[in-house]
Amino acid sequence: MQNQIDHRLLLDAYEKIHLHGKAEQGKHTLDGITAYTDHDGYTVFLEGHNTKLTLEFHNKYHLEYEASRDYDLFMKKIEQISKGYNAPGRDK
């Protein structure tokens, strides 16, 4: 199953998780989604709802999940985080 995901949505959700989430051991968690990067910051990882998404340099991504329901729940949460939290300096 090939999924077309907007990399800007993923990066926006990552930023908001990083800003608003609970930090623990280099990872940030917000609303059930955990976000972190590799050592150089070029690869972003988002995990939750039995789904792991790896966003690599040049906006290539890899998804790991067993059931499409897990993927659907994960993407709904990513969209909710992106829409529901503001970056600093932005009004709702």
C-alpha cells in the first residue's frame, strides 16, 4: 500500500510535538505521538498507534504498520496535532 503524505504536514506536527510535548530522553511526546530525530537531525521519526514513520532527507518516507486502522489513527492524530497547536508567535 503506497500512501501519499504531505511532508509539510509531518514536519509541522513534528515541530509542534517538539514545542508542546513532554520531553524525555531526547524524545518528545504529545497526544500519544512520539517525535525525535537522528543524531544529525536529517531524519525525523514519528511513532504512535502501532505505526512508525521515518521521514528522511529529500522528503522520502517509510511507514511501518500492521493494520490500516493503525495507520488511519496515526494520521488522524498527526493532523489533529498540526491543526490544534500553534507555533510560537502565531495566533489561532
